[in-house]
Amino acid sequence: MKVDVVVLTKNSGETLEKCLDAVYKNVPVSRLIVVDGYSTDQTVEIIRRFNRKHHNVVLISERGTRGKARQTAIGAVDTEWFMFVDSDVILCDQWFAKAEKLITNEVGAVWGIELWSVIHNPIVLKLFKQVTMKIFETRGGTHDLLVRHSAVKDIKIPGDLHVFEDTFIKKWVTQKGYKVISTYDPYCIHRRPLHVWTPNTAVSIATEEIKHGLFYKYPKLIPSYTFYVAYFFYQLLRSVTKNLSRLK
């Protein structure tokens, strides 16, 4: 079975090449469907380079939210199953082979847990896995999500959703009567280099999620998010400390 793979990009050049290398290595790609938000870095050239190599890339330029981009991508899918893969993740070895074993007639989607690249402490990693699985139960996720196309081909994702569009997709699939499976294996590594841990990043993420109803629509997420916030500030402190040491 070959599957279309959907990747959303916007100035993703720093992480995209390794992401796509892992996709082509671990997934039987029918077509790579890239929805790009008019990138101004090397993103488009990387995409074109992969097309010259594999001859199966579809590039769509789209301005707007992630919800709009995912809706556009779903409309372009031709295969029975397809994947969403974030442009800053690396799929584990044999990702698709492992996920395919979980497919039954009752399954509408399979999600592999995301592991942050900066977490190395085994105790913190164990806690992170537990929290992340708990968050997926409520929110869903599209980091590395294998989806039954027939379960979402008539979906109408609200065009204003720049966050929680993954929640909308998960709910849509379950309302169609399918199960959405979350698993520890396969998984993906979510690349989180130190330079992304900045106050601007924190404010941007928090603003979007509060704007789209974190507190009144998804209150179950708040206890789990406390762990994420604590770890975010730990990484932010590390990043600031590292930058200060360079200035000395």
C-alpha cells in the first residue's frame, strides 16, 4: 500500500530536509503533497530538489491558517490512506510498517507519539510520554498521523483555526464511528533546538491557544499543560544562560 504524505511548510528550511529524508525512508510515498505558506527561505528549493529525485511532489502555495492548509491538502489526496507529517519531525525507523499493523476496519487514524529532541533524562522522558498521551486523548495531534481518507474526505475544517485544527480532525474521525489509535511505537522525534525557546515563542503559542478557547473549550488540557509550561521555562533558562556565556 502506498500513501500520500502531507507536509505543511512556512520557512521550514532548517528542519525540512531531514524530515523528508525520514519520510521517504520509512513510508511508501505515493505523492508528497506540500502546502507551503509562501516561504522566503530555502524551503521551496528543498522541495524542488526532492521532486527532482523522486518525481512525485505536489507543491501547493496557500496563504492562511493551518486549518485552511490541511483542508486544502485533504482535497488533494488520492490514496485510501494518507499521512500528515510536521515539517520539523523525524519519523522513527519503519514508521509505516509498524503503524500498518494497527490498522483494522474500525480504525480511522493512527498517531505516533512525539518525543522532544531536547529531552534526554529518562525520568523526565517517562513523565513527558505520559503527559503527551494524556493531551492527545483530548486534543489529538498531526505530528505523524496516518488517516483513512474516507473518514475525512467530507470534512470542513473552520478556516480560522490556526491551532486546534488537529482536535477538529480527531473529533471528526471519531464521530464517523472510527477509532483513533495513539501509540508509543511508531513515534517521531520533534526537533526542538535551543534557539526556539524564546519569550516570543512562548507568547505566540499561548496567545493562539487562548484565542481559540483553551480555557473554556479544553479545560482538561490545563493540568497537563502545566508540565509543558514548566519544561518550556526550563529550556528557556538554558537558552538564555547559553547565550550569556557566549557573550563573556
